[in-house]
Amino acid sequence: MLKSSVLYSTIVTATLLVTAVFGPVIKASANNTKPTNSVSKAVAIAAPKQHVIRNTSLDSHSLSELQINKIDPYILVVNNQYQLNKRATTILSNTELQAVENSISIANTTVKQQHLTIDQKTKTSQPMSNTKAAWHSYYTSANFWWGTRYYFTSNAAVAQMQNELANYSIALGITGALGGALSVGGAAIVSAGADAYLTKMSSDLGYYNATHLHNQIYMDVNFAGFYSMHVLA
């Protein structure tokens, strides 16, 4: 079984360190070009070929996908609020612990303000029955303790998000972590400026969609505005 392709991107004022590994083109969408500053890199024959774009690092107050996966088993749902199991403190650094607590605080505030119900099994605060493995002409989303996942099951859904990203006022109204990060000035957005951030996200989304023609995709955005794009398994 092929592993999911992953595209990581965040906006920083410093020059982006970009690495691109080219595999078979699976999904095509018009009007998108390959990001600049990329180099070809060999992949072991036995390994699935992937497209990867990666910046130098997240900021010290944000969690990487690897960290989120490590922490997720320790996230509990109690009285419709996210809680961190005390045992997690034995595996987390002080910086990681602070980042987790900040994310949980924001997520719990969102749950209360929007009167959401957290699913005990998926730990999402929105039902996922209409997101995964279903075709939509619009994008859908689900909230987690770390941010929001946006699902794109059609080219039309990608185009919808790109149209919204093209207008800052409209982008502010995007549900979940993306709109929230724009409104409060998340670290990834402040470092580059809102216009550059939105333009880069739209370009990355279009490129990722263009290289995964036969796959549905999704984009994860954390509360600081850092994002990554993946194939929906």
C-alpha cells in the first residue's frame, strides 16, 4: 500500500529551504506551476515516490505533524472538552507542553463558542461522515485539538478554497483554524504578511492538487497558521 504523499509549507521571512521529490503525476489540475527553488532527488526503488516541499522549521510555539502524532494518544475528551493526560508530561519538553496547552485552550474555546460536540472516537468537533471518501463540489472541514483539517474531494472544491484565499476579507471568514489564524495574526502569517501567506497557500494547494489527479486531498492548518497537504487515504 502506498504511503500518503505529504507537502509541508510555512511562510517565513527567511529564504525557504525547499526539497521536491518527484514521483508519478497522479492528479492534474490546470493553471498551476511547480514551486521554485526545488531540486530533484533520487528515491529508493522499493519506496513509494512522493512530492515533498518543506521549509526550514516551524516556530518554537507550533507542533509538527510528528509531534502531533506522538501527543494525540494522550489527548482525552472529558465533558466535551479536550484534556491532556498527565502521563504526557513525561514525554514532552517544556516547549512542547506549552504548545499543546495553547492549542487545547484555543480548541476548547472554539468548542464552547460555537456550541460544538466533540466526537469521543475521532476527537473531532465536527461530524466527518460527509468529508472522507465522498465527492463534494465544495470543501469541507473538521476541527481537532491542534487545528483544522480541510477536505478537497474535487477540483471544484480546490478552486473554491483558492477563490476565497484570493480575497483577504473573504479568507477571514473561512471556518476553523485558518480563519482564526488570520484574524489573530498567527506566527506563520505575521512572519510573511497576510497577502504573501494567502498567495503561497493558494499556489501550494493548486500545485498539490495538480500532481494528484486521481486522489482526494486534504490540508491541515494549525492554530498558528502553519499548514501541510496530504493525500486522503
